[in-house]
Amino acid sequence: MVEVEKKQKTVENKIVKTLLIFLILSIAFSVRLLYLDVIKGEEFKRKAEAQWQSAGRRVPGKRGTIYDRNGRILAISIKRYRVVTNPSQIDDKERWLEKVSDQLDIDRETLKNKINTNSSYLVLKTGIDKTEKERIEKLNIEYIYFEPYYERFYPMHNLASYIIGEMGIDRGLEGLEYKFDSILRGEYGTIGFLKDAVGREIPGTEFYIKKPQNGADIYLTIDINIQAIMEFEMKKTIEKYKPKRVITILEDIKTGEIIGMATLPNFDPNDFSQFSKAKFPDPAYGWNYEPGSSFKPLITSAALEEGVLSEEDKFECKGYIYKGGKRFTCIVPHGTQTIKDLLRNSCNVGFIQVGSLLGDRLYHYLKLFGVGEEMNLDFPYEGKGDILPPEQWSDTTLPTMSFGVGITVTPLQQTSFYQAIGNKGNRLKPQIIKKIVKDGKIVKEAKPSLIKKVISETTANKVLSYLKYVVGRNGVGGAVITGYSIGGKTGTAGVIENGKYVEGKTVLWFVGIITTKNPRYVLTVLVDEPEDSSLYASQVAAPLFKRIAERVIRYFEIEPDEEVK
């Protein structure tokens, strides 16, 4: 019994001792916590802040994408990263240098010279994609971080390059990239994050201080398939005739939409060295050329509209005529002709007589058409052509103006003039922007825009029939397309440099309507300074028109409107 009581007491003593020890430890732990929190708290906070630092960086908004009318991407911004360091933070530069030069494939000596400075910012590498970024992150290299940016890419390369233009580092330089820079450009935001003692960003600590805003997307009226057709056929002309450049434009007669517009040679906007050699603005809308005989349909329209000319009137061509003390000639005497014969034969002598009937009223009609006037296009640096006012005319100004000399127009203006003839006299503004989309919503959508009615429907229909006669049997055979009522007019003009015509240099035109019975498209072709200046537009420009027009007809499945004989 006594033994049992002793054992029980021993157990109780052990329990008491254990409880006392636990109590003492608890009190000690609490005191320690109180000491760390209250007395040493500020000190530890400072140490923690020294190791876990907050930071911020600018984050770019994505530049808007440029599409063709069918949603094909023409220009897009792709996210890339810069690998960046702060050399002043690096402690053991030799060890860091060895690791970075090896893993980032950077020349060691070059890198060594760069980091041995007091600079706080150094770009180690650019053009890093997401996969490469993740690989580098896994290496846990101290003192490096990543800056996101966007790199502009043009997946179609040279196609439509003059229309689209070029990007600099952070802004548009030419073309639509320049004209719509403020709409395409994204807005920077700011991201905050924590970084550790060696300058690495701590994953999962990012938060937006200000969210970046993406730019708007732009859809063009261009069909990139048509653009490819035009440029493909133009290259054949360049290879064969070696001109300085070739320009083609396809415009929808009913809407004014530009379906294709090409200037060759062009450039690949992905290669800045090519861009730097390109000629801007785009000659298709920014350069002035004399139209030559391709302007004669406008002279005809003015004379018919003013009532000084009828379809039955006869004009005599002996091969020459004197005006203002100067002799003007045709290649051959054309004899007696009506107005449609004058157009088919491109008779300068006859058109000088037509111009004389109009007098200074010709100037007012050409201004009505828009010669010398801007069209307020969605392009930068638009040309407007030139025409002298009557008070500045010499005795030979009206005669030369009557066959398209002494006047200048841009190729796009010339296209627009023919568009009016094909659209019952209604001249529409040429459109290159189909719609602008911001955050998934259409903020602007193009609609046909009337510039003005320049001639009556009656006059327009007469001139259309004359243009068909010009291309028809015994006319400009190079532009004939079997089964289709094609109308058009050639033109040959001189090249002016420093105020004087340059011998041995010519510009060849053909402007045509697809088709005269159901006008849908105007197609303009300009061949600038072919190597052989003795060639005619009917030999060079008209065949190029035909090749492109045939493929346009097939692409849009335009039904024949002429009986095949």
C-alpha cells in the first residue's frame, strides 16, 4: 500500500514539473514575441523592406492592327521583351558576367565594357519572345528583369507597302501608319510589382497602377488578292520595258472604294534599309504627271456639257494646225472626223479646235472636275495637280491644254475623273478606310461620299459610249477583252524636270472602265519613263490594263455583256 502511494506521488511530481516547464517556456516565448514585435519590429521592417522592394514600370498598349477589307492582316504588333539590368546593383560582376554572357549568348568582352559603368540602366538583349523569356526566367539570374514592348510586323512584306507605310520606334513614319498614328497608337499604362534583394521581380506581385490602352484597328478597302494580282502583272511590264516605275489603281465606280493601288518598285517595311530608299509620298496620290491624251475625255465632257459640241459636228485634220504662232501636228492627217473619231484617233489637231470652242470655259470645267484641288484623302501629303488660270495663259496655253499638256494631275485624281464619267457624272471621294474598330466596336464606317456632280448623266453616257468606241474594233486593240464592253483612253506625256521637258523621257497612260454597259471599276495604268521612249501607250500601258482587267473580271465573276462574234 505504501509502495503504491509513493509511485503515485512520483507521477504527480513529474506532471507538475512538466507543467511548470511548459508554463515557463510559454512565458519566455511570449516575452520574446513581444520583444521582436514591439522593440525590434521597426528594425526588422526596415530589413524586410531592404530585401523586398516595390517598383514600377511603363507598359505599352498594343498598336492597332491594319487589315484588308476581308480581314487579312497587313500590319500587326507582336509582343516582345527587352532583357535589362542595373549595372550599379551588381556585386560580383565577374560571376554574373560569366553566367549572363553564356546563357544570353552575348559576347563577354562587349558585355564587360558595358557593365563597368555607373549606369543604372542597360539593355542586354531585345526581340525576346515569350518562350525565350520563360527559359531565361528559370535560370534565376540575379539583377535582370524584362521590359515588354511591341514590334511591328508586316506579314505581306512588299504587298501594298506604299499604302500601309512604315513604323519608326514608336510612331508612324509614312503612309497610313503616319496618317492614322494617333488612332492606331496604344497608350502606356503602369504596372507595380515587388522585387527581391538582387533585383529580380517576384512572381505574382504585379498590379496595375494604370492599365494600358490598345489602339484602334483599321480595315482598308483594299482587297489584298487584287493587290497581289496587280503587282504580279506590273512586274512583267517592269521586266520587259524597264521603266522607272509603274502605278496602277482600281477604284469601285459606285462607292469610290479603292480596291487596289500599287506603285512599283516598292519596299518591304520589315526591312528599314529598303524603306529609307523609297520615294515618298506614294506617287499614286502624291506626284503630279501630265495626263496627255488620256485627258481628252474630260475635254469632250466639257464641250458636250457646255453645248459647244454635238455628236454630228465635223472636224478637219490636215496633220497640222497653227495657233499662237506655233505649229501643232498629228502623226498623220486624219481627215474629217466626228468627236468620237477624234478620241479614237487621239487627234491633237481636232482637240485644239474643240478647245477653241470652249475658250476659258475649259478652265472652269476642269476646276469643276477637281484639277488643282485636294480631295481630302485619308493619305498624307496628297498631291492636287496644277492648272494655270486664264489670266496667266499665253497664246499657246489653251491649244496645249486641249490635248492634256500644260496640266498636271495625280494618278488617283485621274482615276477619280473617270469614276465620275462611269457614275452618271457623280464624282465620289476615293475611300481607302472601310471601318475603324475600337474595343470591338465600330467607331467609324465609310460610306460613299459625293464630292460633286461634274457633268450630266446624258453627257456621261455619251462619253462612255465614245470610250467603248476607242477600245473597240480598229481601236486600242491591246485593251480589248472578248465578251466585255471595255472603254478607255491612252495617253502619252512628256517628263518635266526643272521646268523643262526632258528629251527621251515619256509617261504612258491607259485609263479604262470595266465595263461601259455596267460600269463597276475604273482601272488606271501609268508607266513612268520606259527605257525605250519611242513606245506608245497602246503598246505598253494598254496590255498591262488588259492583263489586270481580265483577272479582275474572273476574280469578281463579272458576267460578259457583249455578244462574242
